Amino acid sequence: MPSKTAAIGSKLPEFTLSSTSGNAWKPSAAAGRNLVVYFYPRDNTSGCTKEGIAFRDLYPQFRKAKTEIVGVSPDTLASHEKFKAKFGFPFELLADVDKVACGVFDVIKEKSMYGKKYMGVERSTFLVDGSGVLRREWRKVKVDGHAEEVLAAAREL
């Protein structure tokens, strides 16, 4: 498990997650292309579905900008496979059941629902350039307009 956390201007530490492609996924798999890593709390919830659909709908434009997308949550691979199929996501979803990537990107935060506090994934997005260096981060993401903002940033790289 990597002990390093990702920092703007630094190369991402290497880690491995299970992917809906059926293969193990590592950040180095995107070498030579930009990479959007978006973290979301849970499959099949309204905000997470809306965010995935926004990235799905802009996917051809991300590809033109030489940018890959991966979605990450602590859900199981089986849950991801159903979620991906249901909404036709053209990008991979990564199962971070042990919260390895969540730790690298420091996205586990205290949250509150119905007055109860708990630790969970803070909706966050990270943009990595083709040499594996973290260039931008968005934390406490609001879904509306977010995918468009990330696309604009990817085009600038």
C-alpha cells in the first residue's frame, strides 16, 4: 500500500485496483495520456449517477483531448459492473474496497447525514498529465457543470 499521498506538481504514487475491464489497473496504465480520476461515494445514488452520466456524455470530447477517465468508489467490482452496464459508461470503474486510492488522494472525510457523523468518500476529481503528474484537483465537488470544467482543464494540458 502506498504511504505517499498525491500532491499537485508531483508524480502519482503507483497503486493497483480491480477494474471493470477485468484487468488490474494502475495509474501508469494511462502513460502518455491525461487522466481524470473521479471519486464518488456510491454506485446507483442520484448524485453519483448524475456525475457518471455527465462524464459519459462528454467522453468523446475527453478522448479528443487525449484524456482517459476512471471512476473510483469503495463499492465492489460486482456493484461497479452493474452500475457501468446500467448507464453505459464507456470508461472503467475501479473498486477501491480497501480504500487504497482513497488514501492516496485523501478523499475519506467526516460527513454527516440526518445528524449522524460518519467517514465516507468526499466527491473529488483529479487531473493527471501524460507524464503522471497531478495537475489539478477539485474537492467537495458539486455535480452541475463539473464535468465541463474538468474537460476545459484537460484541454489546457
